[in-house]
Amino acid sequence: MDITTEQLRAEVEATATALGITASTVGRRVGQGGRFYARLCEGKRMWPETMESVHRKLQEMRAASPREASHGRDSAPRKGATA
């Protein structure tokens, strides 16, 4: 499947909206770092393999429940927070 950077950008935004997180957080969670979305918006070059990998991971994130998709350090309680 050939996906364009515009399509991938729209997919990142849709995933962020669906999960209630920022697009930069989506980039981090798919393993590309917090600047991934900014680079995508700037039209920076991206390897086709990277685009395919991100596309697959975005599909997996949307298929998982929000609770499952919010794993990682972003969901860890902050110091001093009460449960």
C-alpha cells in the first residue's frame, strides 16, 4: 500500500482525536518520537518503510480500547497525584 504524507498526517490527527491525546504523543507512541508529527507537517522526507510501519501501528492503536492504547509513561500517575 502506498500512503502519502498527507494521508499519514490525517491518520495521525484522527488517531489523536479518537484517543484524546496530542498528535505529538501519537508520534511518540508509534516509536517515532515527539517531533514526528512536526516533521510530517513540515513535509520532511520519510522512508516508505517508516510510513508503512506507522500506518500499521496507528491502525492497531485505534483498534485497541483507549485504556489499552494509553500504555506507557504518559499514563503513569504524576508524583503527588492521588488515585
